Amino acid sequence: MSETAPLPASTAQTDTSAPKVGIIMGSQSDWETMRHADALLTDLEIPHETLIVSAHRTPDRLADYAKSAAGRGLSVIIAGAGGAAHLPGMCAAWTRLPVLGVPVESRALKGMDSLLSIVQMPGGVPVGTLAIGSSGAKNAALLAAAILALQEPELAARLEAWRALQTASVANSPMTDAE
Ligand code: RP5
């Protein structure tokens, strides 16, 4: 997994309107995974922001971010981290907003450590845990879109169109190597 993919400037907003979804990640090295959530939210025209926020290295930044998120107008937070991945859970501890956790694939344990760190929350502090890696990041964005679409008919239409395109892209039968 590349650790050199460029991350937009911290606190960068990818839309000029107020962000509705916050994508946070524990390290620059998580961007290669989390960029898939960023790309999908951009495709669906959902205002969002991307930041590096580490539960361990920048705990005050995490507390400030999570505590202010609802007041700033965010509706959903997507939090991706790897290894001892406490970011989604600690974020959920500081906010009532839905938090979607993405386990980043770690080098040592292939993301099993990340997954188990995120999924096994105590009752009372929920984190919606996605799959390990880029599929999880992509699906976190789709879930965030589905949550927002409950209140936004135009977004619901864009989400349905995205799904219809995906369905149409699946071939009826596999191609052989010769084709
Ligand atoms: C976690 O530690 C991050 O979310 C990242 O997945 C992992 C490794 O971070 P780096 O050492 O690459 O910065 O906090």
C-alpha cells in the first residue's frame, strides 16, 4: 500500500458549500484507502471535508473535531484508521453523529487488528463498521449518502442513478482471455 499518495491540505473542503460529511483518518498513510470515500462523495456531489486526526498522536484535535462536528453542520463522520484503530470509537464517544468506521489494512496483521479494534464497541457507543480496506471506504461513503438521502430527494435520485449505472456495468457473461 502506497504511503505517498498526496492528501488534500488538512481541513480542505472539496466543495465550496458547508461540509455534511467529515472524513477523518489517523495518518497520511491512510489516505490511499480513504481517498476512495472522498472520490465517491465527490461523484455524488456531497459536500465533505478531509482531515488527518489521530486518536493517539493528536488527541486534542480529535476531541475538538468530534465535539464541534454537529454544531458545524456535519451529519455523518467517516473515520478510517489502522492497527490499534481507536479513532472511530473515540470519535463516537465525543459526538452523537453517526460514525462509520473503516479498518485500514495494516502491514503486520492485514487489517484484522484494525477491524477488531473498531468493530467491538461496548454497548451504548455505536460505530458502524465497514469492510477492511478500500471496499470499506467506498461503502462508508455510500452509507453516508444513503443516510443523507433520507432527507434530500435530489441526492436520493443521484444515489439511485449511481446504483443503476453500477448494475448496468455488470456483464451477463465472462469474457475469455482471447476476447
Ligand atoms: C494509525 O496507525 C493510522 O490510522 C495508521 O493506519 C497506522 C499507521 O500510521 P503511520 O505509522 O503510517 O503514520 O494510527
